[in-house]
Amino acid sequence: MNKKPHGNTGKKRSKETKSKLSEISKELWKNKEYRKKSIENRKKTLKKRPESIKKMIAHIQNPQVQEKISNSVKKLWNDPEYRKKQSETRKENWTKPDYRKKQMTERKRRFNDKEFQKSFRDACNIKPNKLELQFNKMFTQLEYTGDFSFFVGRKNPDFILPGSNLCIDIFGDYWHNDEEVEDRIQYFAYNGYELLIVWGDQIINNSKQIVEIVSDFIGVDNFDQ
């Protein structure tokens, strides 16, 4: 038998109502008995969570359910008003320091998780582009990691020299700027890695110079061209 939705399900609350509810919760939390009971209930819920998650995953993996979810999402995003509202909400939330900090902390936690990295990599199924393939032929000592197979903190370099702390990124001139380069190099250095940025037009127009620069960076005398 299907459960009836809670009376407040889907109901939008005003800022005043939210503020009032928050104050009520704070007052209740000052009560030791209420706090003790809430914590006990929370522990019981957490004990049941693994089984609940398994059921949820099994439900979502059902092809019919996946198709239904996919169609619902597509229908929503085909609505210009919905897309506009979502965009405005994200922009508004990102201006809040607490929200920004929470999002960045959560992203960092996830990208430091090996299982998440693997699932993210498998889902994206990223392959090297033409520039990256060309560059990798010049330096077969390097390992392509732009498919999210290797992370420095929450950053993913395009190439690494196995067994070292050396990383290389291939930057397209259109998508990146000098300020971003400096920030990225500093981030890698902070995490104990050296990063070399190679610009796409250099690979195309001045490959000899790139060979010299990269060879010096990774410390090789004999290399493939």
C-alpha cells in the first residue's frame, strides 16, 4: 500500500516561517531530555541507513525507474523558466560565504575519495584530445591522467611522470588565462607537486622548443619526437 505524503511535502515556507521554526528548534535543543531523545533517534536512523541505501540503489538501478527519472529531468530542463530559476538560485547561493565553504569542503572530500574518483572517471569516459595525443607521442615517458585517474588534492593534471611529483597540463589558449595558470601552479606546489603548463599553440607551432622545455622539466636527455 502506498504511503500518503506528509501534509508539508512540497510546501514552500516563507523566510519568516523558516526563521520562526529555526528559533523554535534552538529553544527545544536547550532541553536536555529533548536533546537526548533526538540523538538516540538519530543513532537508530543511522543504524538503518546501510539497508535503506541498498534498497534505494536497487530501486534506482531499475531500468524503468531510470528511464522515468531521465524523462522527468529532460522535461524540466526543456522549460526555459525552470532553467532560468535554477541558474538564478545557484548564483544567489554562491554569494553566501557559508554555502560556498560547505560546497567546497564537500567537493574536496568527494574528490579525495578513491571510490568516487573511480566512479566519476568511469561515468565521464574521457579520452585524450588531438593535442594531448600529439604531446604524448613526443613524451612516451609520461602517463596520461586527464581521464581523472590521478588527483592532486581536488585537481586533475593531464599528465604525470610516474614515480615522481612532476605533473603537466595542456592548456588551450581560448579556455585559460595567466591568472588561472599562477593559481593552479601554486595549488600543486602547496600539495607537494611541481606543475608545468604547456600551451596548445606551442605544441602546434613550436614543438622543438616544447621538447626542450619538457625534457628539462622531467630530466631526460633521450626522448621520442
